[in-house]
Amino acid sequence: MDKNTLISSFGKWVSPINIQKLSEQVKELKQDYYTKKLTTEAYIKLLLVAQLLEFTSLEEMSDALVDEDLQKALGFESISASQLSRKNNQINPLILANLFLDLVWKIQRYHYQNGKNMPLKIIDSSTLPLNLTHYKWAKFRKTKAGVKLHLRLVFMDKDTVYPEKAVITTAKEHDRNQLEVLVDDKEAMYVFDRGYVDYERFDRMTDDGYFFVSRLKKNAVIREVYTFSLPDDCHVLSDKMVYIGTTQNRTENVYRLLEVMDTKGNLLRFITNRFDLKPEEISDIYRSRWAIELFFKWLKQHVEIKHFYGMSETAIQNQIFLALITYCLHVLIQLEMKSKKSLLRITRWLKRALWKPAYVWLRKFDGRASP
């Protein structure tokens, strides 16, 4: 009998989670001591349902347990919002961070099978606003609070991207401070925006053998060393070798400066330490940075990180990691099924077939079922 007839679509979706590894870490961190009902595994499954169905509160999760299929998946019939709140504040974020990284490793196995020698890694951050009254620990302006998700996103192709590394800080943390944390692979090409411009770090990255493309600030001082010729049909306006900065604060290395016009007629300037690529290739690499903007938009629209279930720093971090885990589980089923269907469609099908046998959901991927 096909194993997919024995498990639900939800069971199939969460199957990449290594329960044995999870249990070992829970035991090591003594997370479930004296826990009778809401184990860490049950908590993760319930919170993943909450992310998938975009529950806005712990009360909504508690009420959802009238569903007998959800009861069966979790192993209990009811749980109070207060019990959920305590667990949410007790779970060590390291458990969910490691679960996220384990899923990333499984995605990478598909990625490297495709033979991409130098993956494209996009770095950016997104601020998640919080109410200052309830989140004073996250204050970053006189009347505002928030946390910031610093992210490294791997661009496999236009259809598949995945988060590879995440750092969560308060919103007052500057993006540049996380650059060296997020840049740690010399076999990759990094892409980031003007918020990460730092001449000293650029020199250090170049000296250490890291490759990058960044947009340059408008007020950057340029000293031209050499101008490269461009083919007649090239959409790049100029391609130069330059030093960046004033005599007091100038890069020690020479860099490549390219100018292009965007679709709105604005002049964009890119800086890179790659001299071996065609100018159009550098331009296309930077344009791929848009993928991380779409990723943050997807997170904010299709999982639950607008309404937080707790007010502690621990609760916030746990919820953000659960959102990233949700996304990774979607990518893994997309890769397993070798599907070009969008994650949004895959999610919609899963929601409709959540407690039905897995084959009901999976057959949608090859079009055997009606749309």
C-alpha cells in the first residue's frame, strides 16, 4: 500500500521534521520535564497549523481543537490559551532555530544536486513593528518598538528561493552590523543593498576572498582608474574600475562600478569585486535582489507574523522561526514533487486537504485532479 494513503496531507507536509533529532535536543535542554500534555513536538505541530491557517491568537488555537483530526494529530483533546502562552514563553528558541537549519540542509541537498557551483545569496532585513506599550524591551524610537529579521536568502532560480540563515534582533540594530555574520561562504556570490555599504568591510571581504555586488549610495565619491568598453547592444551605461571614497576614507582595493537605468528611468550604480563577469551578468545578479523583497512580502501575507502570540523576546523569536519553518516545508514539498507550481497554490491545496489522505493533496501537483 502507498504510504501516502496512511498519512494525512498535514502529516506528509511535516514529515521532513526529524522527530528523533528534535526529541534528543528537547531532552538535552530539559524542555519537557513535568510536561504531561503539551510536549514540544505537539506545540510545534499546533503552531505550524496556526501559521498555515493564519490564526491570530492563542484563543483561536485553543478553539481549533474542537476539530477531531487536529486532536488526533496532537494527541490531546483540549488545551487552554494560558497553557499555550506558558509553553510559548518556555520553549528555547535554539530548538526552533536548529529545526529551521536542519530543513535548510535538506533543501540544500536538492540545490547542490543541480550542479550550481556558485550559489547566489541575497542579504537584507525586514522590520516587524510592535506595540511599544507591550514590548518595551524592543524600543527603537520614542514612540515605536519592533524587531528586525536579518536574512540570507539563496536564489536557486526564479521559481525557487529559500532562507538559509536568520538573525533576529531589536529594530535599532543596524543592518551593517550583521553583514559579517551573514557572509561566511567563499563559494558564493552575495548581493545586498545600500544599507550595507561600508568601505572598510568591503575591503576586508575582498581581502578575505568573498565576492559581492552592492548598490552604491548616491553621494559616494568615485575616483576613476579605467573605463571598460561596452558592446553596442549592452543595456549597461558604463563599466569602470574605481576607488571609492575620499582621501580620508577611501577603499584600499579597486572595484568595478556599473551604471544602469531602471524601468522608472532612475540611474542605479552597482559596485562589485568581480571583474570576470560580463556587465549584463552583474546587472542581472543585482536585479535578482528583488527576490528577497518578494520573500518578505510572502511572509507578511501568508504566514502569521503580523499578530504575535506572546510579548516576551522568546515568544517573538519562536514565532518568527516557526514562520521560516513553514516556508521551508513548502519549498521541500515543491522540490520533492519537482513542481513549478507557486508556493501560494501549494499552500491553498494543503489548507483544503489538510486532514485528508496525503495523495489527495499530492495528486494536484501533476494535474491529475481537476483544478
